[in-house]
Amino acid sequence: MRRALLGWVWSACVLLSVPVAQAAETGFGSVPGLSLPTRDQLDEVPASVLPPEPLGDPLSTLMSPDEVFFERGAASWYGLALHRRRTASGERFDMNAMTAAHRTLPFGSRVCVHSLVTGKEVLVRINDRGPHTAGRIIDLSRAAALALDLLGTGIKEVALSLPTVTGRACGS
């Protein structure tokens, strides 16, 4: 609960464009009577006074229920040329597994990839870094590309969502 309160205080500093160090020293900028609590003071605050922590995945606060997709762009695929080579996560690439490469998502993340052309969706696991070509947001394994009907064209427009954040099953 302390984390939620500290997060709220930090958010207030960002919204008011007050550096956190300055806010702590000067009592929240030039506003008299407002000061940041110390860690010791936060330990003494009864739980009933603190705001409740959000339920579920901490990432769920980043998206409203209407915002299902967090990223849109071009997807490409890779297969035989890199089959059985080591990925950035250290595991061997299997072109027949439902995996993908993304620039920033943590290894092991499950991502729902929705084709904006065919309407098909697949659930993939991030196990590599990439794509290394400008203008693309994800590189899919051959199996994932086949499931999205991506093999013929090679590149398709897709939208990515995190099923753990949206609470929505991939393909529904």
C-alpha cells in the first residue's frame, strides 16, 4: 500500500512538473502546508487511510478496457535460415513453435498478434529480440506466420495485445 501512495505522490510531482527532490525539500514547491511524507511516516499511516491498491495485473492500469491493442504496425517472419540457432533469450529458435521477436517486451511474455488483413489471431511467446528492420514491430516464427496467412506476402499489418492485461482470450 505504501507503494501505491508513493506512486501517487510521484505522479502528482510529474503532473505539477515539480522535481521530486525539490518537492521534498520545499514542501511541494511553493504550496505552503503540502509536504511529502518520509518513509518512516508512511509506516505509521494506518491501512484504512491509504488508498486501495489496484486489483489484478499492475499493467492493467496502463490501458482502459476499450484499448485492447497496445501496438500496431508491420509484422514479418523468419524461419529456415535461423532454425536451431540461439535466440537472444538463449534458447534455440524453432521455426515450428509459436514464438516471436520483439524489441522491448520481456522474454516469456505472451502476446496476442491480430492480423488487420485477415482478422486471424495467434498467441505467441517472446523469446528473441528484433525485428532489426525499420518499420516493423514484431518478427514471427514460421508457424505463427502460417497461422496468420502471412507466408505469401511476407509482411502484414498487425495489432498486438497482452492477454494478461486485457483479460481477453486470444482469438475471441
